[in-house]
Amino acid sequence: MDIFDETLGASRSLAGTFGDMVDVVPNDAQDLPQPAVKLYVETGGALVVMPLSGTAPITVQVPDFSELSLNVRRVFASGTTAAGIKAYVI
């Protein structure tokens, strides 16, 4: 059974919170191909992101091997020092 997630503007399965995990290439000008349900970071540092419903970027410090449980539409190259970023997508 699928549900419609108003925040993401997409249907998703009740069987899980995400359907795939994809590599993220930080980019100041372009959104992710698909909104991320959350981000996984292998090497900690600063992560500059645009929340799905946000109007301004936010910066968070994350440790190695961490997850950021935030719907994200863009990961900025400027200011991001974290590496090995992966997006959980529907």
C-alpha cells in the first residue's frame, strides 16, 4: 500500500521509509534529482543543505557515519566539508 507524502509531493510505500540510496554531488546551483528523505554522511564535517520546505540554506555539523533526518532538496558545495554523502530517496 502506498501513501502520498505531502511534504515530498510523492507517493511512498508503507513498507519502508526509502526506496534507494544514491550518491550526492554537492552543487550550489542545482537541486538533487529527487528530494532526499534523509542524508547519510561517511566523513563528518559541515553540511550545507536546503530543506525541502526551506527558503534559506542551513548548516549543520555532522560526525562520521551519521544520518541527517531532514527532507532535503539541495546539498551546497560552498561550505560543505563533509564527504561520502548519500541520499535516501523514495
